[in-house]
Amino acid sequence: MIIALSSLTPIFVAIICVLIGIIVKGNRTSNKKEPRKTSKKVDSHPWVDDDLKDNTDLHPVEEDDGEWQGLDDDIAHIPFSTERYSKEDMVKRSRDFYELLNKRRSVSGAHTEPWTFVVVQDAEIKHKIREIIEEEEEINYKKRMGDRWVNDLKRLRTNWIKEYLDTAPYLLLIFKQVYGILPDGKKKTHYYNEISVSIACGILLTALQNVGLVTVTSTPLNCGPRLRVLLGRPANEKLLMLLPVGYPSKDATVPDLTRKPLDDIMVVV
């Protein structure tokens, strides 16, 4: 695959060390300003950002009966906690993680490094991001996603309100570069750019967990173009993932879910 961690992991170390420095310096207080009410749009423009589309059929031919597709109707939520480390330990664990992952090599690949990591700490910009996402997510929930998808998420206590976009100390927005730009202005092909950036995101998630930080993976549907413009990113970049990063609140809970057994996910032939 394309990823070569000799250049990838230093990026993560730099990002995580910056996060550690300010998060540990003092959990930043929540934005004191009253959140501005998001404007309501009557019209909808489904799936503006084609690069965030997957194979999910939002408008199935058969009527959706709204029934849940796997979990119990009433999913218990349980207290959540994670390991907390000193600043020194967090930095050491981050460096050790880098040393481990830096030993990895892909035996082939084009080494295009088609990613951009945007770290947002400014409270005003975070709130603008929240406004954009909540505006589009409300339309997603009410018009685009359909009853089944909405009901699936309801059991996980998920909706279009994303207060964590204001309160998280950092928002990491990961953009894939669908093509590069050479010094002469010509386009450079970025092979497998989405797969490469997705792998990079997985490693970043592991690096955050390793130092005691938490996040939730999100792919803000229909928000990519507006967020790209807000953050001043060029046209060759498209939003792939958004990660709010920080410590969990003391009263944080999570759905009491279990993982699939190995026999369900591994096939040996």
C-alpha cells in the first residue's frame, strides 16, 4: 500500500505532542458564549460531497419498516473511563509508539502521502464547524437518512446535536488529497488516496488511545465542501474524517456493546 510510516508517524507524534501539551496544561474551559442558533434550511441537497458516499442506499425501493437490524431495542449505557497518564508518560508513550511503528515498511507503494491533518483549537472556528455540521445533520436525520438509519442511531442515543464540537479541546479534520500539485502546477496522481488516508486515520486513532486521549470517528455528511472553504483548504483536498480529541467527561457513558467473536470475522482457507 502507499503508506510509508517513516514519514507518516512523525506527523502523528507532532500532532499528539501538541495536543498533550495544551490538554494537560489545563483542560480548557468550555466555550462560555451562548451557542448561536443554527439557521434552518427548507431545501435539501443530498450527498453534496460525493467522496463521502458509501454504498448505503438511502432511498431503498422497498418501504423501510424501521425495524432494528441487530442490537436490542433498549441498549444500556455504562460509565466510561480510560487510563490517565502524566504529561511525561504521555510523551514517552507517544515516542515509544513512534519507535515501534517507524520500524514498519511497506514493501511497495507509490509513497504519495495524500493527507492533510488540520488541527483546530480556536473556539470561534470550532463553533462555526459545529454550526455547519448541525445544520446539515438535521437535514440528514429528518430527510435524507430514512427511518431505519435514524432508528438505528436513536438506540445509540445519537442525533444531530454535536455539543462536543464546541467542548472538545481539539478537532482534527483529516483531508485526503485526491491529487497532488507539482511545482509546475500540473496535477500529480495520488493512487489509492482514500485507502491510504483511511489507514493513516486508523494509526492515528491507535496513537491517541495509546496516550490516554479519546475521540469519536465521524464523517460529516454533506459538510465537506463548506468545511474545506471555512478552513481555507485547496480544491484538491476533500474531507474524509473529523476527530474531536480530549479527555472524557467524568459522567461520560457509552453503549454497552460487545464485539463480534473471532469466528464471525475471520475465515481461514
